[in-house]
Amino acid sequence: MTRVFSGIQPTGHLTLGNYLGAMRRWAETDQHRADALFCVVDLHALTVDHDPARVRRLSRQTATLMLAAGLDPEVCTVFLQSHVDEHTRLSYLLECVASDGEMRRMIQYKEKSARERERGGSVRLSLLTYPVLMAADILAYGAQEVPVGDDQVQHVELTRDLAVRFNQRYGYTFVVPKATRPGIAARVMNLQNPTSKMGKSDDSGLGVVYLLDEPDTVRKKIMRAVTDSGRDVEYDRETRPGLANLLEILAACTGGDPEVLAGAYESYGALKKDTAEAVVEVLRPVQARHRELCADPSSVEGVLRDGADKARAIARPVVDSACRAIGLLPPVAEPALDAAVS
């Protein structure tokens, strides 16, 4: 059976983009067709300045929303990255295979480091090596497929390069994965700036629909969405990005086609109203399930504990094999207690 791995960073409140672009697909398709592992990649949240209490809070919320979105722990594995030590063990081994030049060519590093410097902050070394940790996340589980958005494809390509290089130098150890991308709404855009991704870290939040937004808040944000000049409703991602974003969101929520949907509207207002109601209805069951899970936090803790155990059982043999291949001695076994006593 195909093995799939994917994860979400707890760096902010999850958005409609996270749901339509990834989580819904995980729940409806990936967990049923594959041996699937889904991870809250909390170590990645430490690559920039952060509030420890907020990271812990968002890690729990992210895991809870993943379950609320439909991930079934009886079918797939849901866990926290930091609960499985093999991620950091393998990350260091891969750093010994990666090059400085490869890291500095990563687009996300260039963008994030530039923003940090503009704010007068320092850039953490972990931000530079972040893609190697992501490669370790994937390779530790022998994943063949990695569902990602467009902005993460470069990191999966790096993962492939590191796997091939390791295998060539030290003997076959890692499965070489491939990135898989959904179609419509693979990258939901900001409602106020439709040329930018709807990200968790948006400062104002006005252009972002969060999964836990109240229905009236969702309606207000979508009704205030930036559109484009002109009056006709047509689907054109290049010249009409605001309208295209609304049409793609509506299509993703209703199972329609954005070009066909465009022909059904004569005004921006009607399109915005229908899009808002479609989003409210899509989020309604997720929010209801989230409330149920929050009322029983021990159930979420149990899922994460069991998930970490399952993930560790898969990753440990792979990472142990990589350690041997690269030249490390295996740990010396502790003597049996009865032998020591005698």
C-alpha cells in the first residue's frame, strides 16, 4: 500500500486554505487509499521568534482540528513531530549530506529571512536548515507521496535529492518520495490581497477565513473581499485574481467548476453572498466536531499518544538503518539485570 506523509505547522490559527487545500483531501481521500501519517510539525514552529505557551496551545488546537476535519485515528496516524525523536536524529544525518548552497537557494528561506531582517530581528540557523528537518519528516517513514501546496514543492524536490544522494553514497536506505498536489483550491488566496496566499500569519486577519471563525465573521470577510475592475463575472486567474479566488473557493465548497460557475452570476454581490454561505456550511460540521473534542481533551491526548507510538515503530528501524549506513556504531546493549546481579 502507498504510504503518505503530510503535516501542518502550529504557527497560527488554521485557515480555510488549510482545509480546502489539504485537510479535507486528507480526510476524504488520502487516509482511505493509503497508509497515511499526518503530523503537527511543532518543531518547525521554533524556527522564528515565538511564544512557547502559544506554540503549545496552537499545537493542541491544530491536532484537534485535524481530527475535527475527519481524520480517523483508526484509519490513519495522527501525532506530534516532537513526540518522535527520530525526526531530529535523522535531520542531523541529512544535514551531513546537504550543502549550504542548497539551503540558501530555498525560496521560503529567502523570503522569511528577508522579513526577519526588515523587522530588525536575527535569522535563526534553524530557519536555514528547516528544509532538512522537513526531509527527515518524510524520509523517516518511507513515504512515497507527500501532499503539499505549491509553496512546498521545492522542499519535496530537495528531499528527493537528499534521498538519492544518501542512497548513492551509503547504500540504498530511503524511499524517494514525490509531491502530489490537489487541483482546485490547492492555494486559496488572501481575500484582501488575492495575489498572496491565505496564510495563518496574516497580521490583520481581514483577508483570512479561520476555521473557527463565527458564521457572521465569515460572511463579513467574504462580502468585503477585494474583487477587480469591470462588471462581468469571469474566471481568469491572471487578469481577475480577486474574482478567480472567490470562484475557486465556491467551486471547492460546492464541487463545481469555477469557469462554469462564473457564467451563473451577473454581479459580484451575488457571487460573494453564495460563496460566503457555501463556506459557512462547509465549516459548520468541522466546528461542531471541534467543540465535541474540546469537551473531552483526554481523547485527543490519547490519539496523539497512540499516534506517536505507531509513528515511532515505523521510523525507528529506518533511522537506525541510516545511522549504520552513514558509519555510526549501534548502541551497546545494556546487560540483562539477572546477569548483572550474578
